[in-house]
Amino acid sequence: MSELQLITPGRIAADIKQPLHRILHILKTRKHIQPAARAGTLRLYRRQVIAQVRHELNAIDARRIRQEVV
């Protein structure tokens, strides 16, 4: 049986090379992205969350580019 790998928001930010404040914004405002566990006040996420966060960041960037063009 494989171990469940849980990661912190800081690790997500490092993996996708984005500032931590952008990752924290996504994790706080997207209700469908939930922590898998908590250790005190620290929220821990499954590695699959990286793809969800990357998708949300791409959507934000696409909206910003569209607004600049208009």
C-alpha cells in the first residue's frame, strides 16, 4: 500500500513556481479545494491539488489578459 503524501501550501507554491500569496488566495477562495488533513493550524493537501491550483491560476491569468485586450 502506498503512503498518502500530504503537502503544504508552501510546497505547492514551490512545485508550480508561483508566489505563496497566490496559492493561499486560491486555497482560501475555492471551496472545492479542501485540505486532506490538518496539523494544528497547518492545512495539508493531497498532491492532486497541484493540478487544481494550477488550473485556477491559469484561469485567473486568462481573465486578466482578456481584460487587457478589451
